[in-house]
Amino acid sequence: MYDVAIIGAGVIGASVFRELSKYNIKTILIEKENDVSMGTSKANSAIVHAGYDPKIGTLMAKYNVKGNEMFEDLCKELSVPFKRNGSLVLAFNDEDLETINNLYINGNKIGVKGLKVLSKEEVLEIEPNLSHDIKGALIAPTGGIVGPFEYTIALVENGIQNGGEITLDAEVDKINKKDETFIIETKNGKKIESRYVINAAGIYADKIHNMICKESFKITPRKGEYYVMDKSQGNLVSHTVFPCPSKLGKGILVTPTIHGNLLVGPNAVDGDDKESLNTTGDGLANIKKSAIHTTEKINFRDCIRTFAGLRAVPDTGDFIVGEDKEIKGFVDVAGIKSPGLSSAPAIAEDVVNILKNAGLSLDRNLNFNGKREQVYFMELSKEEKVELIKKDSRYGRIICRCESITEGEIIDAINRSFGKVSIDGVKRRCRPGMGRCQGGFCGPRVQEIISRELNINMEDIVQEKSDSVILYGKTK
């Protein structure tokens, strides 16, 4: 019997999971994939939005600004890369200038700090590589960039360190309620009993909701495609650069990543297929055309990867956060599209309050430790590197040449992992395979290290999901 069961281990479920570990309650995180951060939380723009865009009075506005303010301290606690690089919204004509002025007014009313409308000359002084066709821009210095999957993984790791439990490969099939207890059945045969349920199932949140509650919202998957550029393009801009927003979203952005690459995208295509993650020639061509309007200096020949992610778009027009009116103890945290990552810390705090108001007794966990440490070897000083190698020589062996990731960091990631360790699982934790060669050199080495450290056959190690087999057997 659990006090709280959380369905979905993306950034929202992970944030709630970690927040609940601050209390003396029994919590379980339920995820249908073989790892956490496998949906929207691993395939997004990696941006912590300032919060000038959401309409006043919406949950998006409420959570975005507060969440943004919480991010820096959280990332320090969890040893996750984060930087306030600031964001720009560009104006190319008089209509755009009116839009950014409206965003300035809206953002100030919401409580976004430091907003300012810049002239063309002021913009080009700080971002000389942008198009000279611009007429001005809104600058939001509190905007930031982060490692979204590193952040999600860190939240779960810290939640487990503080007593939370997780079950993977556990797709929810049925939810019933008997007296005051929810009975959750998964497709792999598990039965989980809990007093409260948090529905944080992302693009499947409507499906989970409808298993036990009356239908009250619908989630549409909105696909967004991206280019990831080599680090040779990483210094093209220092801010996250947006066009003026439209009804479909914030538009095709150009932004540095926290690890020094350049990210371009996404487009926005609504559909019905909640598993469609393919990129398209037309989609990528349109992204390229739009990005060139922002700056002509992107060398798309230096693209090292393209990818697509799905955003959960609710038909309500706003985040859905609250206890169901009829099924008491069932809390929806659904429709969390952009700015969902930015809002996640504030949403998690609010969910805890919702549970408290619903009757959950919350006594502080006096043993809670919010600190999580991770070694980033190349960021250490020369003296620190020498000392670490003296303690463990494996930190002196580079496995991923593109990203300069050491064997010691990879072993740390394996030891911190939960569930079945995959090549991409290690990649999300410490970045081997994220560089220019995309794992062409280091992939087999990582596979060998996993096999050795876990004492398992090479054939049993998958690329990512359970059916992504790499090796079928020996040839000689």
C-alpha cells in the first residue's frame, strides 16, 4: 500500500516525486518505458522560459514565473547544468513591434523581472549575427537553458535517495477504486494499491484520466522537429532567440544549448498518432527557411542530428492541475505543454498542497537530503582532475572523444541508473554519444563497459527501448 502513486516519469512526474520525498509518506513512480525522461522531457527545446508569454490569470502564467525563479537553486542542489543566458523576441515589422510591446506589458503584469524593449542597434550590439532586417526586440534576462533529461533523471535519483520507489516497464492498463484505495493494474501483471493517484502521463494523460474518471479533456500530440548543430555553431548566438509567437506556439527558435551546441526548431504539426517521432523533409526544410529569416549565418552542413518530440496540447487551452471533482484522491497534472519544463518545480509544490487539502497527512522527512553530486570531469580544475585520477584511474581514460567523457563518469552513470541500463540511458546521464560522431566511436566502448560492470551479455544491452536490439550474436 502506497500513500501516493505517480503515473508518468517525465519532468512533471519526477518533480512531484522528488517534492513528495520531503515528507514521511510512501510514494511510487510508475513509468511505462524502461527508463525515465523518455517522452517530451527528452525531446524539447531545453529552455527555461522567462514567462512573459502566457495570458494573465492562466495556470501557465502562475507556474512559469515561479518555476523559473526556482530553477537555479534546484539545479545547483542536483548538480545539473543550467545558465541564465536570457531570451530575445525579434520584431521585423510594425506589427511585430506592437506584439513585443504587448508581451512587455503582459510580462510585467505577471511579474517577469528585467524585461526591456530594445532598438535594432541595441539588439545587433549584443547579437551581431542576427538579421539586419530586424526593427527591435524584447529582451528577458531571466530566460535560461538547461539539460532537460539530466534534470529529470536527477530529480528521480534524488527522490529515490530519499525513500521514494520506482517501477519501470509498467504501462498502466486499468485503474479502479475500492473504498478509499486505488488499485492500479499494469500490463506486466503488477498491482499497485495507493490512497492517492497523480496523473502525470503526458500525451497519454487523457487516456489515464478516462480509465476511472468521466472524460473532461482531450490531449492532442503536437509534433516539433529540430536540428542539432555541431559545437562549431554553438557561439553563433548567446541568447535564446525567438520570432514573434503565433497560435501554434513560440515559433522557430535559435538557441545555444547548455553543452555548447546550437539548437534550431521546432515546427508545430498537430496529429493523432501519439507515437509518431519521425522527422520529415518538408518539416525540416520549413524550419531551415524560418531560421534563416532570424540569421543567415547558420551552416546547416554542420547538423549532427535531427529529432522530433511530441507536446501534450490540451483542448482546455491551459494546464490542467487539480483533484477530480468526482473521483476524490485522483489528481490530474495534464496538458503540460510549453512552458511545462519551466513550470515543473512550481507545479510540484502546488500538487503537494492539493494532496494536503485532499486529506493527505504530510509530516516533514527530517532526513531529507536535497543534494545530489555528479562529476563533470572536464569542468574540474587541473588540480582536481589530478586528485580524482589518483583516487580512481578510470577518470583518466577518455571514452567519448567528441564530448571528452571519461570511463569513470560512465561507470558512475551505470551505478546510478535504475532498471535496465541502455546505451542511450547512459548517454542521457553523462553524454557519451552526444557529439559530432553521435556514438560512432564510443558506442561499442560504452556497451562493453555496461557488460563488464553489470556482468551481463553484450547481446542483452539495448540501444534505448526494450526492442532496440544492437547485437544478435557472435560471428566467430
